[in-house]
Amino acid sequence: MNNLDPVFMTILILIVVVWYVITYVQMFLSYGTAYRWAKGGGDNGLSLFGWMLVFGLASCIPGLGLYLWFKYRYLNSSLGICPRCGNKLPSVGQFCNYCGNQFR
């Protein structure tokens, strides 16, 4: 029984270390995701802080931060032009900010 204790502790330490590495990688990537979301609502430092808080907390759950980063990494590049009024479409939302046309 004593032989299992060091093996169990090694496995437990390895799991904790891997969890911390994944969390820190996700925290690093959460800044880019928060920046894209803040730019969607305009250049607002308070908005960036709020999104950093949200995505920073999401990065504590292994896999969730990576999922959000992969989902929204091309958010700014997928912006288009409204077919009704010709203005730039917002990155977040379903309606044009100028004419109210639904685009998604």
C-alpha cells in the first residue's frame, strides 16, 4: 500500500501542474479575445477591463478559455458591409447600428 502513495502523489502533482499551465496559456490568450470584444463596442478602456475580467475568469476552467479564443479569434476579420445602408457592420450583434438591418 505504501508503494501507491508516491505514485498517487506524482500523478496528483502532474495533474495540478498541467492544470496551471493550461490556465496560464488561456489567460494569455484571453487578452486578445477581450480586446476584440472591446473593439466591437468602441474604444473603451472600461469595456476592455470588463471583458478581461470575464475572459480571465473563464480561463480558470480548463478548455473554456481555449474554446472562446478559437471561436472569436477571427471576429474582426469577419466584419462586412451592411447591404441596406453600406456602413460597416458591428462585430458583435445581429443588427446594423445605423439602419437596424438584421445581418446574422
